Amino acid sequence: MKIDMKTKLLIVLVLSIALFSILYSYMNRNRGYDEIPYKLFLSHVEKGLVEEMELNEKPKLMGKLKNGEEFITDNPRTENFKEYLLLYNVKVIEGEETNILGQGISFILFLLGIGIVAYIINKNGSKQVEKEMAYMLEMDMEDSPSARITFDDVAGNEEAKESLKELVDFIKNPDKYAKYGARLPRGVLLYGPPGTGKTLLAKAVAGEAKVPFYAVSGSDFIQVYAGLGASRIRELFKNAKEDGKSVIFIDEIDALGKKRKGAGNHSGSEEGDRTLNALLTEMSGFKGNEGIIVMAATNRADTLDEALLRPGRFDRQIEVGLPDVNARLSILKLHSKNKPLSKNVDLKKIALETVYFSGAKLENLLNESAMLAARKRDKHITMEHINKAYYTVLVGEEKKDRSSISLEDKKITAFHEAGHALVAKKASKLNRVTKVSIIPSTKGMGGFSLNLPPDKMYQTKKDIITNIKVALGGRAAEELVFGKDNITTGASSDLQKATEMTISMIGSYGMDDEVGLINYDVILNSNLNTDVSLMERTRDMLESLYGETKEILEVNRYYLDQMANMLLEKESLSEEEIDKILAS
């Protein structure tokens, strides 16, 4: 069995302490001496039977008879006791001398134990440093022809692909641009939500250019050993330069390139600053015609140091956003090529219903559909498989055993989810509610209301207010039906979403007349003193919107009851069934 370093250190430390304790006890041991009364002891002294005595301040004194027997007796603590013993030729041993010797030996042993532990820590630490440094030397390069990814493997993100295609030509033909005095961009920053294909695009650049692809993560450079992160950076660029033309890709660069310490920012660290400085130096240190390009990806571009974003570092910054309906259709077509889809599968319809789905989420949707079809051993993947996978991706698998859920809990959940759905339909005619369910899921949800907003590039103030009302609809329905004293904890995540949207609307987008055109993010990043006006205004606005939400439900109480009662009966409602209730 392999024992890790921490376990080894713990074992050594325990053994050192145990050794210290044993030796200390040995030096100060009580060998099970027989105790004799003090009067008997005095009799033995006067008869000349006592050979030696140890004098100290302890309650009991140790001694030895001339026949070799050892004993203990009471300490009289008298001033002339020593003279009394010497008078009868008893050898007197001063206890302090013995104690000092024992303590000295014990202290030396203790220091020796600490030294052993420190040596092992240092030895293992050195080995760990060597291991970490060797990581960069052994870093995988994706340069095999079979593993290459091209732009044909990337669906959607057409604007980003066009920008990157120019870079590929730059890498392949640097002399073509050198004639005009143009230099190759040092770096490209891809930013956007997770799962939108940033890493895939970087691989496609290397694949199209047919150059080595160095892929690392920003967290790989965050180390506990001083200077190791900077050494890794230098080693990475050294390897790339040795290969000539290549692509260096740093994923999650926000872990490495956060804003450094300075006025207005106190979140950095000295080691992090050294690592970032090493990256800045290396990016400025190679020539533009070397054919090396640094690509990075992040979903937190706002946290990056300004020095990274200036020209000469990451010259190009390309947004890789969530795909629109046409891009989603392209992605679905790409990931369905190797899957046996049934003729009834309508990818266009799926693209329309997957608003705010990333490329990774769409791929996962089709993969879950394929797994479901394989589990049932069906010949083809049908719309039924995809619809079930759709809800699995969003809310998780349905719980099979629901026997422990009481009728009262079901009733609360039914009105809660019906409240969400009804507010969504009444607050905006453009909103779709595709499904409402009170079946608990494996993700911990007691039920769900699936609301699809219109597919738009921007959100208006009206859109945000509508979304806040929808989020508050569940709590408002609980209060309306069961009373204020019987509201539940089920609205916790809803309140979180509503609060986040309200704060963003007021403090980030400047959409509130009372607060004005101000962005609180700037104030916070500048480390300026802030008042509580934002929090107070957020609370007031939430209270106002909550009142409007309750009013919507009160006016439409009939539909609320109808929807909740049908949920109790069927456990889930489709879009057609919901529209039928509202049309009655």
C-alpha cells in the first residue's frame, strides 16, 4: 500500500513524540520502589543500613539500602536532614543535578525529533517542487493529425470563427503580412459564458494552422511554492519557442490574471502577482514573426488585469456568446450526425425551445437522448426521448418513490408552481410555459415551471421586471392561498434570483430613476465608501413588484385554482393543457 507524504509526516511526528515521552519517563522513572514508614527509615539510617538517598523537593524521596533494595519514604523537608544523613555515612545525591541532566537529554531528543520531521518535510517538499516542474516538461501537445479539430467541427459562433480564420492565415503565411508592416497579434482573449465553445475554437485554430497546441489551465500556475508559478510560465513559453509556430492556450485565465494589488484592489497575492508578471514579460518578449500565438478563455473578463488587455498582449478580444436559434440549429445538426435520429425528430423545433442553451448543453441534450434510447434498446432516437432528456438536463431525473410526500406538501407545491406559470403567462404575452410539474427531481427540486422567454439579443427593463415577477409568483401564490403565516422555504432560490435581477437592474444597468445612471460595480471596484441606498432601493422595489405579482394572482384566482387542482390530479401539465385552462 502506498503511503502519501502527509501520512508519512504524521507517523514520524507521532513516533518522535512517543520516543521523547518514553525517554523522558525513563530518565525520571519510578521503578516500583517499596514505600517504608519514615520512622522505620530513620531506624535503618541509624543502624547503618542505608547506602544512598536522593534529595529533592518532591513529597517522596528515593533511596537505596546496602543490600541493594530500593525504597521510597516521606520527605521531612527539614534544614539539617542532609547533615543527618552524612553523619551516618549515607551517600547524598542532589536531585537537581539529576533532573537537569534528564531534562537536558530529553530536550536534545525532542529537538532531534523535530529535526527529523523538518528534514522529511524539506525532502518531500523538494521532490514535490521537482515533480511540479517536470509537469510542464511532460505537458501533452495535441499535434497528431488524427486528433486535430478544424472549424468544420465547430458549429455556430460564425463571427468568432471569421476573426480566428484570419489568425490562421497569419500563422501560416507571416511573410504575406510582413510586406505591409503588419505583425501577428500576440494574444487572443475568448470570453463568454461557460460551455459556449471557447476551448473548441482555440483547438480549431491550432488544427487549421497545423501547429502544436499547448493547453493549460490558469489554476495550474497557482502554487504554494514561491516562484514555481513564474517558473512554469517561463518553461511553457520556452517549449513553445523550441517548436516554432504553435498555439498556447490558457483556459480559465482569470485564475492567473486577476487584477494585481494596488490602489483600489487588495484581493491579489504576492505570488499571484509574480506569476502574472512572468506571463506579461513572456508575452512581450517574443517577436511577432515567430508564429506563436497565445489564446486564453474566461467567463470573468471583468476581473482581468488591465496590463493583460492592452495592445501587444491580448490584442484581440472576441466574445463567444450563447448561440441564437440559427446557431443552435447548426450545433444540433453537427452533434446529431453520428446518431440514429427518427424521421419525426424536428431539430428546428428543438432549437426554438432551447433558449439560453449553450453548445455544451445542446450536446449534452442529444447525448442524454441517445443514452435513453440505448437503455430502452430502441432503434432510433425519437422526439419522446429528446423531450424526456430535455427536462432531465434542466431539472434532473424524476424521483421514482414519492410515497413519503404528504398531500398537504403536494398542494403547496401545486399552487407554488401554478403561481409561477400563471404570472409568466399574464405578465407577458410573449412568454411560453412549456411544462409545469410537481414531481420532485434528483436535483432537489420539489417541482418546476418551465418558462421560455422570447429569443432576444438584449433584455429591456420591462423584460427584467417580468422575470422578477415570475420568480416571485410562487411565494405570492403561497401567501394568497395559505396565508402569510404559512409561507414555506420553497421560495428560497426564487428570492435569490429576484434579488440578483433587481440589483443588476438598479446597480449595473442604471434602469432606476430614483438611483439614477450609476454603476455600483465601478464604485465597489474603486474601493469607495458606499451607503445603503442600493440595498434599501432593492428592498423597496422588490416589495412593490411583489405587490403587483399578488395582484395578478388575485385577479386571476380562478385560473390559479384550476391549474393547481389539475396538477394535483395529473402531476404535470403540458403547454397545450395550460393554454386550454387559460382559454376556458
